[in-house]
Amino acid sequence: MQSCKNQMQNYCFRNEENGALYAKYKDLAEREKNVIFGGRLGEYKYYDMDKAILSALEKTEGIK
């Protein structure tokens, strides 16, 4: 991914190219059943760890 060069190692920043790629991943993820994609990888964005945990808790709230 060219837009990631010289940026924080292992994390791509939001730009038009990465936004388009995320939209494709999100569309595919929404088709999956009984799977929750979340956190840094699943939401395709950088999170500090406290925010990643909060997001996971919010996504799983109400699951039985």
C-alpha cells in the first residue's frame, strides 16, 4: 500500500485510497454472519488501547 510509506509503522492514516479500501472490507464484513469485526484492524483505524477496549465493549453489549 503506497500511501502507508513513511508513516507510523503498521498503521495507515485515513486518506482517499485507504477509505476506499476500508469501504470494500466493510462491505465484505457486513455479509458475514455471527462475526464481529472491530478494534484497530476491524475498523481500519488507529486506536489507543483504551479506546480499542471501549469500542469492543460497545460492540458486544447485548450479545447473548
